[in-house]
Amino acid sequence: MDDRTRTEIEAAAFRGLVAHLQKRTDVQNIDLMNLAGFCRNCLAKWYRAAAEARGVEMSYDDAREVVYGMPYDTWKDQHQHPASDEQKRMFEETKPLHADISGHV
């Protein structure tokens, strides 16, 4: 497979993931962090970092809007629930496994 095709396939997979997460507003970011070590905000940070690495200036808010499909504050008001004590405990317990913005754990 050539590099262009690989990049196009990776881009399509990313768009599919973002569309899925936009549809699944019932899935809270803390649950994603606890189970997978990343969340929508991580995707936005990776997106912004990739844009800036290619000379495209982008704010974190702009990157989050790409991932959330709406301004973050709107998504938060409509879909985010307060974290339970159990979710907070698990978050702290799994913190060493969470991805950093470079995508490495």
C-alpha cells in the first residue's frame, strides 16, 4: 500500500471514529478515559498538534469543535453529566495509562 492510500484510509477511519463519538453522546469522556485511556478532548489535542505540525494554526476550541461537532460548551451543557465517585476513583487509578497529547502512553 502506498503512503497516500494509507493516509486516506487512516483519515477515513478517524472521520468514522469522530462521527461515532458524536452520535454516542451517552458515552461520557471520563468513561472513555477509564476504559481506553483517551477521550474526545485527547482526539482534539492530537488533531490540533497534527495541524500545527503542518503549519496550520488552530485553537484548542476549534479542534474540539471538529471532534464534538459543536462548540465544547454546548456539548457539555447538553450531554455531560457529573462524574460519580466511582468514575473519579477509577480515573485516578488508571491515570498512569492515559495517553498524552502525542498519542503515546
